[in-house]
Amino acid sequence: MELRVLQYFLAAAREENITKAAALLHITQPTLSRQLMQMEEHFGRSGRCAHNYSKETVCTE
């Protein structure tokens, strides 16, 4: 797990919006979503962010 991916997670949680977080990080939204999904898989989906199609992100646990 790279520190960069944890920074992505924090940005998404802080912004509560994948698109805004991606813009803040200067990456594309699909890249950010993919990185977050990989991180969730790495940690067994514990404390995950629920992504929905309204582009709002809600972190659980």
C-alpha cells in the first residue's frame, strides 16, 4: 500500500465527492475510483467508502 493511495482516500473522505477529490488531486475520477476500490479490497472492505452514482461519497465505519 502506497502513501499516495491513503492520501487519495483522505481527499475523498474530506470532500465527500469523488469528482471534487479527483480534481483536487489532479487525477481523473475513474483513476481515483479504481484506486479506492483496490484499497478497499486490500483491507477487506473494512471502513470502506460507499460510492454511488450521484457522485457523493459516504465513508462508513
